[in-house]
Amino acid sequence: MSTLVTGIGELTTQDPELGVLHDAALVVDGERITWVGPAASAPAADARIDVEGRAVVPGFVDSHAHLVFDGDRADEFAARMAGERYDGGGIARTVEATRAAPDGSLRALLAGRVAEMRAQGTTTVEIKSGYGLTVAEEVRALRLAAEVTPETTFLGAHVVPAGTTPDEYVDLVTGEMLAACAPHARWIDVFCEPASPHAFDGEQARAVLEAGRAAGLGLRVHGNQLGPGPGVGLAVELGAASVDHCTYLSGDDVDALADGRTVATLLPGVEFSTRSPYPDARRLLDAGVTVALATDCNPGTCASSSIPFMIALAVREMGLTPAEALWAATAGGAQALRRTDIGVITPGSRADLTVLDAPSHLHLAYRPGVPLARALF
């Protein structure tokens, strides 16, 4: 059945770049957009939705999230606000709580978080494992994630669990754990952070990524969050789709990103929640780097699932214009997932639409904290 969506005061297509149309309409047939143009020229359709002058943008693409978990770490947030520094150690608390949770509990928590995202305009979300750190628990996390998204990421190399050495654990991650998890994942990721005593150095991260690539998985990297390091260079060298955080970048890191295909995914909610410096997004864009925005929704360093909040932070704290921030949260996120069918509003793309209770996309940054955005379908 076809549906005409009309009465669109401002339609942001991201085709090309911002691609704004006024007094616009579009037609959806099944899961795809079949027509976009002026409302006065709209073709007939089986059904009609009038959004009464509201703005419509592509559904937000959250390309970095950790949603399969149980437990609460609000006390860590309070401690950081009092000056304690984050080093990744709190992940072990979430691992303990998640391992203890039954499937039904984790499934219900996951469904609730996805619904919360959709209520704020997110239509695509990538979900990582990483709170299991055993073969069975990592498989369980990916199996549950696959029930709600095709964008599943094996993050067995999140931190080194207690009772083992980094090299012993890398052997497990790249061997038995990878073999069990690869059928349930599209991507592999690693927390490459020499500044953390709990994460992985460059050579360990390389071993994880090369093993994942050999198993047919696409590559993603947590890199350069807590300090300078090899994560960005390694991601670009190996052709990773995205390197995420990018808080501490050298000139060589920026040049490598500008010369490669790897997207720099920025996660401003983490800086907000850890009192860390914000990445210099303006520097990246001016160098020609493709930038995405995502939430990194997780219980430790960013408990927010709100892409509109990330857009507001990117504009206020990171030097992006409202249009650039919206592009990064839609088309940029799609590029971070190597997808061409989402993040844009064009004939043939998925009918992933977000409607704003506002006349313009500018209100996403102009009215932070106001629940303006929701997925249309």
C-alpha cells in the first residue's frame, strides 16, 4: 500500500548535503520511498498523512550503542562530576550484572531502550556486545541484539576480564569466541586505548581486527578516547568503516582520516558525561574528514539515548553548524555503517523518516531537551 506524506513545511533530504525542500511531500510504498517533490505535484496514493507544516528529516542513524546490559552506574556519574577520572574500569560492574540477568530480562530492557530511541527519532541503531566477555555470554548478547537490528557488532575485546592476561584473552577473542560469535555479527570492534589499564594496545587491537576480517566481519574501532594512541591510524590502515571517539587526534591522525574512507564517529554525550574535552569536529570537517554523530548509549559513560541531544552538543561544544550536525547524525551515520539506503530521503531509500514538532531542523539544536523528534512510521 502506498502512502502520501504531505504538508511538510521543510523536508531535509540530505541529497545532496542538506537538500532542503519547502512545502514538500513524499510517497512511501511498503518500506521504500518512491517519490519526493513539491506537495502541489504529488501523485495519488492509497493513504494520506498530513504532518501539518512540520519538518521532516531522515531517521537518525545511531551507529554506536551498547544496549544489551543490566545494572546501573549512576554513582560513577556522580563521582566524575566530583572530579574522578574515567579509565574504563567500571565496565566490569556492568559485566557482572549482565551475566546475572536472564534472557527475558535483557530482552525486555533492550526493547525498552530501542523504543526510547524511536520515540526520539532514531530509526537505525548499531548494537554492540561486550558486557559478557565469555563465549556463551557474548553469543547471547549478539543473539538478542540481532532480534532488533541487523547492525550487530562483536565487541568481545571491550576490556580484559579479571583472572586473565591481555594476551590470553586476545587468544580467546580471536579464536573460540570469534568462531562462535561471527555468525551473529556484521561487525567486529575493539577498545584500542593504551591510556587505559583495562583496554588493548595497538598490536592486540590489530590481532583482533585482522582475525575479525578473516572471519568476514566489517571493522570498527574505539580509538583515541582517553589519550593519543594508535587507534585512528590502525583503523584507517585496515580500512575500518568507522573509528569512534576521536577525542585526542594528532595532525597525522587527521591527515590519515582525510585521505582514507574511515568515518570519524564522534560521541559528545561521553564528553558531557565524563567531563572530558570535546573532539574538535570543526578541524575534522575542514580537513575533509567524513564525520558521524552517535550516542554511545551505555550505562557507564553516556546513559543518554537521544540523538537530538547529541546534535545540540555538537553545535554548542564542537563547532558544527545545525545542518552539519544533522547530516552527521543521518547520512554520516549511514556512511559509518557502509549503508546507502538510510540517512537520506530519496526515491529508493528506506522509508525511515523522523518528523519534528517544529517548522525547521534548526530547532533540534535551538531547543535542546525538548521532545521534538519522533519516528514517523
